[in-house]
Amino acid sequence: GYVGLADSHLLLHPDESRSEDENYAKAKAYAERALQIDDSPAEAHTSLAGINSLTWKWEDAERNFQRAIDLNPNYPTAHHWRGVLLQDLGRFDEALTSLKRAQELDPLSRVIGFARALVHLGKDDVTACIEQAKKTIDLDPNYYGGHAVLGHAYLKQRLYREALEELNRSFELSGNDSQMLGWLGYGHAVAGQRSKAFSVVKELEEKYRRQEAGGTEIAEVYIGLGDHDQAFAWLDKDVQARRRRSLREIRTCWWIFGAVKSDPRYTSLLKYMGLSQ
């Protein structure tokens, strides 16, 4: 029960009624309470690892994940979340190993398939990304994540019409999710549809004022538009607001932020997050 409460608070997005720090503090308290009662379930260590990962305590998170896997090698969420952590750390091959194992244990999971496709895209293996994305869509044609990552793979191939169809579909299926809106805006920008990209920026700015979006989503659109100064200005807003979940996208979306990886401001941001190039 405490693990369930921990994971629920961990996965909550912040809004006007609750901050990110409040969510994580509650999640950590519930995970630690679970471990006080019994430190043998892998689920409790996985919850704590997820919290440490989202709060950028990378070494602690990796240690917690390993403990969870040692306790139960067949718990798919431990392998899944560990794979996402390893992707953020730039260890793509290890991330794929973890995600393949998670997929073996839970072959019908849409979100694991989505995570694996993202790692392929981060490795610039577009063919493998498309294959995995299509498999994920086959599992559930109405899952927005599969369409989103397929859209980004098509962007890499400069198949702009197909890419925007998929990105639009992902946004519609997500229920107007801010991350999907940011990715759609980036797609419009890369495809040369600047007016549509700026319309997305305005919509995201409204969401940001309502605490329904992070500055990183807006930064992604500006990177697509080639305006790196505006991109870093919005990233700095997330730094000031301690929106750590949002800022993690600078690692999750390697193919987007690769455009600014040589910028000293990007290096400084990684250092702030406890990461390296």
C-alpha cells in the first residue's frame, strides 16, 4: 500500500495545488515507510530509485535499482525505470539491455515499448526506432507515445508530412499533453512551418502560466526554430522553478538538444544537474 502511494505521488505532475517538490517529498516518505516495514520487496526499492532518479541523485538511484533487481530479477518496472535512468546518463547500450529485459517480462507494455524506441532514437538508429514504434502502435493504436516517437523518427528522415501526421495524432490522443504539444511545435519548426510553431509557443506559454507545462517544452520549439537564446531563457525558468522532471528532457530528447550540445550554457546546465556530456 505504501509503495502504491509512493508511486502515485511520484508520477503526479505538478499544478497550482501542488509543487513538484511536494509530490516528491510525499513519495519519498511513503517509500521509506514501506522499507521500514519490510525492506525485502523489490517494489519499494524501485519506488525509492524512481524518486532519486527524478531528483537527480543518479548514483543513489542506480544503487537502488540494482538492489531491487537483486531482490527480484523478474520485476519489469525495475528494469524499465533503470533503462530510462541509463538513457539519461548517456549509457544507451546498457539502457537497451535493461529495456529489452523489461519487455521480455512485460511484452504487452506500451510504455516500455515507447521507452525502448526513444533509446533507439537517442542512438540515432532510426530504423530500429521505427520498427519498435510501429510494434508499440500495433499493441495499441490509441497510445499516444508510439505515434509521438514515430513522428520524431520521420522528422529525422525529413518525411515532414508523415511526421506531422504522427505528432498531431499523438497530441490528440494524449488529451492535450504539454510534452506532446512541445514535440508537435518542434515538428512544425523543423518542417519550416514557423507560424504554426509560434502558435504552439503561445499555447505552451498559457499552459506554463497555469503550471501545466514546463519551460523545457517551450525551449524545444525554439531549438527547432533555431533561436537558442530564447531556448536557454526558458530552460533557465525551469531551473529557477526547480522543475526537475521537465529539465530531464534535455537528456531524454537527445535528438532535439543535440543542436545546442556545444553551447557552454548547455554544459553548465548539465553540470547543474550533476551530469556530463
